[in-house]
Amino acid sequence: MASKHFHNDPNHLVVAALRSLTKINPSVAVDEKHKIVYLKKPKSNQVSVISGGGSGHEPAFAAYVGHGMLSGAVAGSIFASPSTVQIYQCLMRRVDNTQGVMVIVMNYTGDALHFGMAVEKCRAQGIKIDMLVVGDDVGVGRAKSGRLGRRGIAGTVLVHKIACALAATGASLDAVSNVANLVSSNLVTVGASLAHVHLPGRALARDDFNADDDIELGMGIHNEEGCRRLKTGLPGLVKEMLAQLLDTTDKDRAYVDIKPGEPTVLLINNLGGVSGLEFGCITDEVCSQLKNSYSLQPVRILTGTFMSSLNGLGFSVSLLRLVDTGLESQISMLKLLDAPAQATGWSAAVQPSTWVDKVEDRQQPNEEAIGEFQSSNLTFNTSRAIKALESGLVGLISAEPEITKYDTMVGDGDCGLCLKAGAEAVLAHIKKDRMSSDVAQFVSQIAYIVESSMDGTSGAIYAIFLNSLAYSLSLQETPTLSRVTAEVWSNALKGALKSLGKYTPAQPGDRTLVDALQPFVEKMVETQDVVMAVAAARKGCESTRGMEASLGRSVYVGGDDWKNCPDPGAAGLVEFLSGLISGL
């Protein structure tokens, strides 16, 4: 649970967040006293749709105010419903109620009571008004929720979007209300979270998420308990979530019967604290299991933060079964969902036509053709070379924790894992595939594996150097087969180092891999003795202890850790070379 915030006054946070919307969407205004965001100039002759609830669920609800979406939204304090007075002010003074008003809120007691009271007051004033309380959550089943019913969570946004798009067509209040209810009754959502959230301005409460691997299945968006806690990975969690949404044999939660192949809309909602990288993995897992386990391929997939729980470390999955709206002119749920909206919180970047068009992937080239290598007529003892190479790679893999520790101190922590990934890929290749006895081809094969498996700066440097080394070896081609010599290796290494210099300005003294690589090459050229060359590389690596960086990410690192460890890239090269000569 994150307990630090940039601003800790919850009242100021809410008003400032509402005020910010007027700066990024010129069509909306804010009534700060009553915490209402509303359209400045609503389109005439259409039903107004309003919503609202506690703050902390941004972009819901205020960021959904805009043409094609909500006419107004009323905000309460963090996780607390707005008052009847606030809501009544919105209904009577801030939205156009001449054609009627549709009120859509989530099923929480405070929201239902306060919005309901305001609705009744408006109805007594002669306003045509209707109200829908959405309950889409299946995390808490019928037995536990009882007469209170399902909670409203992220799927409510789909009800907003479709109802608002219909209102924008000029449809009657009855039509808007009927379709909103139809969407709600075909909608299911379930969420999961790794931790409770902390409210700004409140004391840190004891969190009973004691184990690092605890996952709360069905957790509500106000820190409410779900149905149970799990200890599982992402595939297991998604399997449980989809079962709660789709298993019709679970009578406690079988609210909507979605059959294989039926058209559906999938909404995967970030509760606010999941990184984009991890959220992409979640999306992929959900889509894969829907297809493989339930034969469902949604016609629209919406992902992002639609209804947060502050910075909640969790996500929810919503499924909407698309059914006939019964409206004339073939106004379908999908068409209404696709309709444009000018609300800052709504995002549907992919055009509807893109979902319909069948775009074929272009033909990819043959990977084997990419990996063809030039020969040199220079040969060597392949089995001895493989033995030495294996020794170097195993040494590098074993050194990963130490290299990672160094890079955590002076960089971004990825150097050791990057080197390990490349080493493991090369090791796997030489164990299962036949290696060429031609020296240039042998090095080219290694270079190809490195550039295919290693990313980051280290991957680029090694790939450039090895490809240049293979090319330098091929330039020394002999008319007949002959054994490669130490002199040939030395000249080729010199050429490869020169080529590398075209792509990086690194020199000894900059605290980089080059601090070990250049001494190695220079000593090989001078002595043609690989043992002496490795000793020179080790000396160059040790010289980086206490050396202030001039290039690489270490330049940006503060503190004094860099004074106590060598450059991680240089250390990795020395580990590989040391293992290499021990295997000769």
C-alpha cells in the first residue's frame, strides 16, 4: 500500500481535480461549492444524463462529462457519496431538465439514498426523471449480498456510454431508461487486488494483507472485502475471475448467461496502480483464456483506467452481452458504444472500421535466410572452442547476481540479467545446433544469437562487436583451408574494436565496458597471448572502481556507491573472458 502522497488535504484534492477538468475540456464548467461538473452549453432537445458518487474513482465520474457523454456529475468526498443538496442543485440548476433527466449511479447505500431523495424532490417539482442503480459486481454473490444486491463497479461506465450516446440522438427518456436497464442486466464485472489503498490525509491503518502473494478476489473499490483470498499466479487468478463471470453452474453468481460465440464487449479496468507493462500482460491473459476456455472473442476490447480506486494495485474485468435494443433504425448497443464522445475520461482510440476490417499481416522473411553467414576458409578445433565458450558462458551466468548488484548500485539493475539472457541463449544454441568449423561462420552464428536474445546497451555493444569480428575474420580469407592463428585473431579483434568505435564514443576512463574491452584487445595485438590479454582486461575493470562515469546511465546516479564497485559491464566481460581461458 502506497501511503505517501504529493498532497494530503483530501478536500482540496477533490476540488482541485474537478477544477482541472475545466482547463483540459473547454466545454465543461465546475460549481466548486457543490462539487458539480457540468456542460456549459448542452445541446437542446435531448435528455440529460447525470451520475456521480464518491471521489477517488477518477476518471469516473466528472471526467465523463462532455458532449456525447454525461451532462453533469456530482462528486462527494473521497469514497463518500455526495449530499442530496449537491445532487438537487445539479438536477435543477446545472443541467437542462426540460426533456427529462436520466440518473445512473452505482449500487452503494449512500449513493442510492442521496440520489434517490434528490430524484424524488425533482419529480415533485414536475421534472420528468428516472433513476437506475447499477449493480454489475459478481465478486460478492447472492447469498452474501442479500437484499442489498450487487455492488456497482467499473462496468457502470459501459451503461453511461451507451445511455448517453442514445440520449444524444434525441431519444426519449423512456427509451434511454429502457436501454440503460437492458445494458445493466446483461453486464457482469469482477475485480481483484493485491493490497488495500491508502486515503490521503488519513492515518495509516493496519493492513491485513500480510503475505506478499495474497490476492483479494472480488475486492470492492472502497477497500471492501471480496469473496476470498488466493495464492496464485496471473493465469490462475484470471481463470478464477472468468469462472465467476461465466460459469452458469455457479448459482450464487450466474447473473448473465453468455454462450460461446455470442457477441460481447470486454472492458479491462486498471484500478489505478498497475503499470502499463503489467496491465498489457493482464490483457493478453484475459483475452487468451476467453478464447481458449470459453470460445469468446469480444467484438470490442476496451482497456485502461475507467474507474479507479485511488492508486489501487488491482484490476477488474467486465463483460457485456450485446443484445437487441428493440429500437428503430437499427440502433444497436455496439453502435452506441462506438459513437464519438468529447469527454476527457473516455478513450476509444481504435476506429470501429478497424475492428471490422480483416487486415492480414504482411509476409515475413525466412528467419533461416537472415541467419546465413559468410565463410572465411579459416578453421579451428570446433570442439575445443565450444568447450572454452561453454566455460565462459557458465561463468558469466553464475556471476549474474553480483553483476546485478553492481548495476543496481550504479545503474538501472538490468545489466546482469541482460548478460545472463544472452549467455543462456548462446549456451542452448551450441548444445543443440551444429557449429561451423569455419571461424567467421562460427562467430557469426554466436553474433546472430546474441542480437536475437540480448537487449539493452550491452546487447547492442556485444552484437556490433561480434558481427564486426566475424566480418574482420572474413576479410582475412585464405585461398585454401588453413588454421586460424593468434595473429589473425588479434588483427580481427583490432578491426572489430575500430568498428565499435563508430557507434559509441566510449573510451577507457569513461567507466564502461570499454575499460575492460580495449585493454584486452590491445594486449592481444601486442603479445598475441590470451592469458595476458585477460589479465589486462581485469586490470582495466578494476580501474573503474572509484571512477566517475562519463557515459552510460551511471552518469545520472547520485550517491557514493559507484566508488565501491566496478563498472557492471566491464565486470561481466571479465567474468566471461576468465571462464573462457579456463576452458581452453
